[in-house]
Amino acid sequence: MTGTGPLSTASQLTLERRALDLLATPELLAARDRVAALYRADRNYGSHPAGVASLEAAAASITVAAVQHALVADPARPVFLWSACSAHGWHGIDMPNSGYGIDNPDNVHRRSAVDGESTYVVRGRVPEVPAAQFSFICYGAPEADGEVTREGAAIASVVLSSQLVPDADGRFELTVGPTPVDDRPHLLTAPTSTWMLVRDALTDWESQDPLWLEIERVAGPDAAPEPTDADLVELAVANVERLSRYWLDYDNELIHDVRPLNAIKQPTPRPFGASVVGRFDVAADEGLLVTLDPCGADYLGFEVTDPWGVTRPSVEATGGLNNRQAKANADGTLTYLVAATDPGVHNWLDTGGLTAGMVAARWQGGQVAEDAEPVREVRVVPLRDAASFFGDEHRITPAGRAEQLQQRAAAFARRLR
């Protein structure tokens, strides 16, 4: 059974079913429990109420991601798998959450194995209404293998949507490998490359679609035997151990140990835009007021995560709001209120009851000036006064909130066709 959308391919659904089988094995259940124990022993949030409240779900989520990575780890048999995404039910499958590493609810992440010797061809079709930006990223090392870096692994090369010229039907081809092939766009691998990522940044969930994609290996060394189920379980368990320790170190070394509470620095450039992560810790009757300037970017996403870097529910709740989903101020800036309870304003980043965690903002597409300072204001405010910091048009009733969430869930369902 397949669907009619670009994500519900036969390979996607087959791999999700295999993932559920692997997750039910004693080995993976034990690995998940070890992650939860690792989090409980964490020096920053292992005993913090927000950490305790969210660690079991966070451990389960990164375990799902580790299994998904194992299923697409064979560079001789490449296939794209949609992962690092919200829980979803489709085509007879109930797939649990697989977010980790400060995942983004606006992004569709599809991962495939590659190596540093083979040549691959990615064939794609741009939908009628594409993402605000899509990018192809080849990494030069396994994820979470080595010292902590901002991207989780060294980036070998990037091809952005602005660099591709589709034909009249929206089709394009991209080669991947150590040497460019004829005059087609090319994603360069490194000798140590093991994977690539395709990222579609969807700002308008109701109309935008991710790319239609397939990948083929067209040259390379002889393929090793296909991994057995036992091989996959062993690899998935190793992935759980590596990913959980790495991303916990990432959160602590780059964020929790060094970033001031309730503050957000100006963003720093990335190969496909700019981003910044901050951390918050407020009382139950307070919220974090944040004003951001899109500064000409096609996409500005702002989200809240638990202390372990898993985005808060963003389909049935507003754990993240991008520049299309949030109401803008008169000057084009966007003001948000990060809080555990509903402050009665449209731009509520719902922490799902947590009073501490992380926030992340991303600017992608368009031109953001190098000297821009898009983080305009960050401060803690009493929840009782929250509405006073917004215009009347930003205020929302309980019925309005229910409608906002209903529309959000219906829009996400577009990905599940």
C-alpha cells in the first residue's frame, strides 16, 4: 500500500513497519531504558522537574530515530526515509515521534546512506507549491561520531534550492559522489562520507509540499551482503548509545553550560541560513516574551523544546510557529510568548506544561544582511500581563485556540496523503 503524496512511498511505509518491529525487540527496549537512565543522571536536568517530566518521552523518541538511521545505513542500497518528525498515523501505521537534536516541525527531513566512493543520482520533482527552501546536505562523517560540533557532523557540501534549475515539468537531477558528472548540479562527498540529508522547509503547511524524490546508486564498489534483522538490531542499539550520549553532550556543552537563562544571542550563519538556540527557565505564572525580525528571510521558524532537545508537540499544539503561522506586528516583526499555560494570544509557544527547556530560531532563504540583529527583545513577563504586550488583533479566545489547533492538525495531515 502506498499513498498519493511525496512522502508515502512504498519504501517509506515498508521501512516504518520494519522500524516498529525492531523497536519491539528486547534489545531496543533495553537500549531505550538506558537512555532514560542516562538522562536521569544528567547534571543539569536529571532532577529538574522539566527534565524529569519529559525524559521518558525524549528517550523513546531518540531511540526511534536511531532505529530509522539503521534502516537507511547501507550505501550500496540507498533509499530516502522521512524521519526526525512528529508522531503520525497513516496507511495502517502508527509511527511514534522520532524528533531529537532540536528537530524542527516545519522541516521535512529525509535521510539516505552514501559513501565516499560511489556515485549516486537523485531524481526529483518540484511540486506545484514547493517549500520556502529545500536543501541537499552531504556530511563528511557519521552523525554524532567524534567531538561535539554545531551540525552534529562535518558538512562536506550543500546544494540549495536556489542552485537548481528544474525543467518545465519541475524535474531535475542531482549527482552525488566524489567527482562531478557532466554539467548537472553535484553534491560532493568526502572520502569519509556516510550519509546525506534532504531538508524541505515548509512555511505554509496548508499548501506547500516537499519534493518528490528517489535515489539510485549508479557506480561504486561491489555491494556487501544485505544486513540481516540481527545486524539491524545490533546497529540500531549502537546508534542509540552514540546518538543519546552525543546529543546530551551537545545540549550541555553548547547550550546548558554556557548560555545565559532567558536570553537569546544574535544568530550565527549556517550553510543554509542562520540560527540560534537559547534556554529558558521561568515560573509557572511567567512567560518568555521574544520578538524576532525576519530580516528578509523567506522562512523564520521559532520553536520550543524540552531540556533534551525534542520539540514540544507541534501538530496538536503550538510548540513551534513559523512566519506564516504567527501573527506579525505592524512593523513586520514577530512577538511570541513562551509559556506553560495559555496566555490568550495567538503567538503562544506551548511548552506542554514545562517551565524550562530550549528555544530555537532559524532563518532560511532570501538574503539576511551580515550585520543584521534579528533578535529584537527577550524578557520574562508575568502571565497575567501577557496580553498587554500584544495588539488586540493578537488576542485569542478558547474557541479561537481550538480552531487554530484544528487547522494546524489538518494542515499537517497534508504530509500524510
